[in-house]
Amino acid sequence: MSHARKKPPVMKTKQKEEVNKKALIWIGSVFVVTVAVMAVLLIVDQ
């Protein structure tokens, strides 16, 4: 008697993708802010 295997829930993979997107957005925004601050400091220093 073999039972049909259940597929893993789709919601789990979507949650992981959302977390990855949020992490990428955070890393990108931190990078952009850092570059902007460095540029402003270089401009002010001259």
C-alpha cells in the first residue's frame, strides 16, 4: 500500500524568497547610504 507523497507547502518557499528580497534591499540601501555619505564628506572636505 503506497501512499501518494505530499508536495511541500508553497508558502515556505515564498517566505524564504521574501526574506531574501528584504535582505537584498537592506544591504543595497546600506551600501547606497554609505556611498552617499562618503561622497558628501569628500565634497565638503575640499
